[in-house]
Amino acid sequence: MNGDRDDALQALTEHVTRLAEQVAARADQSRHPSALLTYADVAAQLKVTENWVRDAARTGSIPRRQIGRTFRFAQEDVDEFVASTYRAGRDPYARTARQFAAMNRGKRKAS
């Protein structure tokens, strides 16, 4: 009888260990840089419009990654963007001359 109990305890221990490893792996995945954000996700985090995020990404202020025909942002890149603008003493939501130029490219001047 002790042998059966030991075998059952061993099997249970192995099962719990596998479950703990799976939980740890999922926790690592949630912090992994592959957690990519959409324009809407970034806009919601920064409390700006999606167009503002598109302009900032187009000018290179916020790094983006192209996946197929869509663009995505890594959470780390968004965090670094906000931190770098505050370190530089700039308003992170102020538009730069490059951003204005990019926004106005291709627009006709009113005559």
C-alpha cells in the first residue's frame, strides 16, 4: 500500500510541477516584448488621438514594427518614448517641426 501511495504522490508532484512551469511561462509571455499594441492601444495609454500616434510614428518619434500590412508598437518602446520626453524636459504631446512637416506633406495651400 505504501508503494501505491508513493507512486500517486510522485505523479501528483510531477503534475503540480508541470502546472507551475506553465503558469510561469504564461507570466513571462505577458511581459515579453512580443506583446504588441495597436494605434488605438497606444492612443488610449497616452490619452491622445489615434491620428496623433500615427503622426508620431510616421516621423519616428515612437518606434513601430510592420507586421504584414499593419503596424504595431512594443510596450517597451512606448514607455521609453514617454520617459525620454520627460527626461529631456519636453512636453511629450507637443508637436515638433518634423511632425508638422509630415502632417502637411501633400496638402495644398489655400489660395
